[in-house]
Amino acid sequence: MKKYTQLLVLIFLLVCYMATACMDNYDQPSYPAFNDSEIDTISTPPNETEEPKFTREETTKQTKKPNETKAPTSPKNEYARLKVTNIMQKPLLPNGCEVVSLAIALNYAGYNIDPVILYDNYMPKSPYKNGDPWTTYVGDAKGVGYGCYAPCIVATGNAFFASLGSPKKVVDVSGESMEYYEKMIDQGTPVILWGLIEMNGDPSVCWKATVKGKKVEWHSFSHCMVLIGYTSKTYIFCDPLKGITEYRKSDVELSFSINYRQACIVK
């Protein structure tokens, strides 16, 4: 057993010797020298770890404070309506649409006035078929009469304000575009406006005369009402004959032009 052990030790030593000799004679492979200048530059994709880069314009947009931004121009309104209470002209003033329209505007302005009182006490009048509608009511608004135009309503309203000692005025704003009157609505001011009954566009004239050397005429369907609002396609009125109603913009424009583009406001 002892001899067997010694033999194994000798064999182990022999194997180690031979292995050492082989390692000494082994040629290692040669590698090229390492050169820093030959390293490829690799760009990191922006969507991974690199922070995004902004142009000056983009940076400005992302960092601008809210109070540094100019307010955009407001687009034109497509709908507006004032809360105006309508007054009907019948039965007390069947031909008094003008003075009733004035009463509607005055009541909206905070003056609780009956249109009959306005007519009886403040409106200048002239006999039927013998007066100038530009300055007086021609006829009788309670019976047979034609009516009056904007300057007469201005005089009536201002006589009322004068009786109260008020600085308020009724102002003639005739001859403007309908867009101008839309802006009045946007500012909270209803507009007394002359057109035709139901904005029918009929230019018929029922009366012509010469009063004090001045030629005057009256349209068969002349009518006065109060513009209180608008939509993209219509105008909204307090109509003393029909109540609160809407008419197409094109019909209003035509009838308004036929009746001399007259309008006034309480200011």
C-alpha cells in the first residue's frame, strides 16, 4: 500500500512537470497597440437619455409667463340679447309704434314711464295729412295717424328728460351700418330703429305732401321697433305690434334702408 501511494505521487509530479514545460513554449497571440484616436463617437438617441434641445423660439414659447402673453383679439359675437321688456301699442296707441318704442327704451334705462303719458305730454303733434313727420307726429296715434321720424322721437325723449332735470339724452344715431348697431347691443344699449311692418321690404308710399315748402312722404308699412339682440342670421326686436320677434338680417337691412336708415338711442 505504501509503494502504491509513492507511485501515485511520482506520476502526479511528472504530469505537473510536463504541463509547466508546455506553458513555457506557448506563444501568446499579438494584439495591435490601443489607440485612443481610433474610438468611434457614438451619439446617444435623443429619445433615450439625452435632454431635448429647443430653438430660441420654442424655448420662448415654453417658458413665457401667462401675464406676458398678449390677449387675443376677441372674435365677433354670433349671439347677443338684452333683457328688454316689450310693450304692445294696441289697444291704447294703435298707430303709436314710435312713442311706444321710446317708452320701451326708457323703461330699460330705468325710467318707469307709460307711453300714453309720453305721447300726451311730451310729443310734438300736427294734424293728419298736414304736418312734417320729421319734426312732429302727423295725425293721432290713438286713432287715425301716420307717425313720426327719428328727430321727433329725439325731441320727445329730451323733453321728458328736461322735465325731470336729468342729464340723460335721446341721441339720433341714424345712417349707420347694422354692424354699428350690433356694437351698441354689445355695449348694453338697445336701439330704436325704423323699418317696415314684418320687415317686408315693400317700398310703397301712401302719402306725399309739401309742408312749408318741404316735400315729405310716408311709407305704407312704416314701422318703428327696438333692436335688442342679434344672432348670426337674424336681428331680435321688441316689436310693439308682434312682441319679441326675430327677422332675417337681409330683410332688416332692406326695410331699414327703405325707411331712411333712422335710429336713436337713450344715452
